[in-house]
Amino acid sequence: DTEVTQTPKHLVMGMTNKKSLKCEQHMGHRAMYWYKQKAKKPPELMFVYSYEKLSINESVPSRFSPECPNSSLLNLHLHALQPEDSALYLCASSQGDSSYSPLHFGNGTRLTVT
Amino acid sequence: GDSVTQMEGPVTLSEEAFLTINCTYTATGYPSLFWYVQYPGEGLQLLLKATKADDKGSNKGFEATYRKETTSFHLEKGSVQVSDSAVYFCALSPPSDYKLSFGAGTTVTVRA
């Protein structure tokens, strides 16, 4: 079982909807990440939170809005998405901001935008 | 910038065959190197890692050695099983950074 839990597993939303993806970890990790993965492609980094502060935004459109309420939780708020935003959204965490700390991934939320 | 190049897939093997997936990288300094595996319908799992030259990472029968002289981190397994069918990603993170650069991924299918 993965130690990073993501909900929901699947989400279908219309282009005018507002929804949120949730991620939780209880490993005491201080860095948390959102990745987007299209079919048969590697994950693409979207956001990084380090010690609950946003440290990296990879020029992601504002229709994606991350939030880190505390060190264990990470949310991704979605609004006015486009069909091309359909993908697997992966959350990950790591112990810190060192290159030696491997990422622990959740199983993802498979998002379909209609 | 930093980058990772993996051998193209898909790779199809019979059970008990030998598996090699080539991975080479371009980076300044001494990055950390990783292999992640993604089983169908799941997220990525760390398979093994190496943080300095000549380190050998190993897990579940898989091995990879950090070769600075050839900038390579090839993944090997001596006898694959059907349960090894997955997508394998080579990745690096630069020193003092935690941004992963992934290779394109290699899909491996093992047939009974």
C-alpha cells in the first residue's frame, strides 16, 4: 500500500465545474509535489511545497490552484479546466529538499474533463 | 540543462529472460540517480537509487550502477517474472535540488 493517499481515484468534471484533488501523507515529509502525467509519458512537475510554502510553480495555468493547509495535506483546486487537462494527477512527498531524498508517490487521481 | 535518455520501448520478454534497460544522463556536478516503476493503474514507486559514483542500487532482484565515466545508470534483472511487467522510468535530481528529471519511460511486458 502506498503511504501517500490521494482522493478521489477518478474524477469526471465539466469545463465549468470547480473541484478539488486531495493528498495526504503521514511520513513527516516536509516537501510535497503535484505532477501531471499524460498517457505513456513521464510525469511533469507542476508545483512544489517545501515546509508548507510554495517554492516552485512550473508556469502552471491559474485554473490550477494548489494549497497546503498543513504539513500532511496538499490540495489542488480545479476551475474552468479544458479537455486537454485530462490526465493522471500524482501527488508525491519527500523528506526534504535534498537531492538524496527520493519521492514517494500516491496512486493518482485520473481526471477526465468533458 | 539536466536530462535523461532511456532506451526506447516497448520491450517484450519471456519469463526468466535477462532484462536490461539503458539509461544515460547529462548533468553538471554529481546528481542522484533513480529508477522508478509504474505498474498498471498505479503511481510511481521507487525501485532503487544511487547517490554517488560507483554506488550500486538494488531491490527486488533489480540492480543499477552509477557510472560517472559513461554517465550511465543501466537497469538489469537476471530473471524476470510476469509481475515485472510495468513502465520503468530513469530519473535524476541535481545536487542541492529535488526537481526530478525523468526519462521517457520504457514499457516492459513479460510473457509466461
